[in-house]
Amino acid sequence: MLLNRYTKVLCISDFVFDDLNKQRWSNLARCRFFVNTSRFQPDPATRSRVRTALAANGRFVLLVAAHLIRWKGR
């Protein structure tokens, strides 16, 4: 009921979009500016090898991947 009052509901993943679509929401739109974490998962062997090489085992690691384009304000 809460989401019906909005003109559009932006879904940041295919999972959210598919789930709301199954519930017959008519005001859905995909927002492709977010990373779909179900598609981007590390290969366990490569992850282990890279973390060991960088002495990052047991540490929090943040990876930022960006494509800078003019309309986003570079």
C-alpha cells in the first residue's frame, strides 16, 4: 500500500524488480546505477590469492570501480 502512492518505484536490483513484479506492481522501474551484487561475486581462489599477496587477510577491503562520464559530473 505504501509504494502505490509513488509515481515510480526504482528497483536497484533485478531481484527487487522481479519480486515486486510478481506482486503485480505497475509503477516499477529499474535503476541500473547500482551494482547487482548477485552478479559481481569474487572467485574464491582468486580472492584468497590476491588478499594474501596484498597482506589483507583478516582486514576489511573496499573496492571502488567507476566509469567517469560527463553527464554524471565527472
